[in-house]
Amino acid sequence: MNGGKKRRLAAEINVVPYIDVMLVLLVIFMIPAPLLTQGVEVDLPDANTEPIAAPEEPVTLFIDARGRYFVDIGAGQDRPLSDDEVVRRIGAVLRNKPDTMILVKGDKRVAYDKVAYGMGLLQEAGARKIGFSTDPLPPRKAADALRQ
């Protein structure tokens, strides 16, 4: 017949195209990732507190050093909001999920009346759970705070 030799089929998969596709996907997702992180520059005060465990991601009201309000929901997160816009956006979230935690991240250089006014806006919107966000104390300051 064929000289007695049988030809064997190679049962291997060429994975090079799959590796190429994975590398392309990796690049596609790595380039825009740093661009997606937006936020407001807020220098939080230091405090000796424990983090609050929330079952879901809280909504945050940012108050920058100039006393402007920003909310981390909806479009235009990088522009300051009027008082009415803050109440409207927070109210919309609370209508859907009334037990949503609202965090206040006020810059440590902002006047306290701006923070208190922002809390009033949150209460006007119907917020029942309001928390403050701070940075942890450096180790040396934390030890001094515990001794007092």
C-alpha cells in the first residue's frame, strides 16, 4: 500500500494568535484606565477614626478648598454644582435607594460653614445617613491622640 508507513495527524493547537489577541486587549484596557479616574482635589483633615463598612458604594459630596460642591454621580463630575443641582442629584439617588450612605469629603482648608451648608443640602435632598471622610492620622500623631 503506502510502504507500511502511517502518517500521524498532529493534534496541537497553535496558541500564538490567541496570545496576540490577549496582548491587544491588554493594551486596549490599559491605556484608557488612568483616564477614567476623575475626581476633585480635596485635602482631607486627619482624624483617629475607624473606616465605616458600607454594604454598597456610598455617594460622595466633595467640597473643595474654594467651597465649591461636587458630586460623584452623573455627568459633569469635574465641574462645580449649584445648590439646586446638588439637591436634585442626591435626591434622585435617594428616591431609588433611600438608605444610601452619603459621604462628605470636605477639604481641611474650607470654612466649616460651607461643610454645614452642604450637610443642609443633603438633608434637603432627603439623606438619612451622612458620614464624614477623613485621612488617618500619621502614626506619631495617632499615638499622641490616644495618650490624651
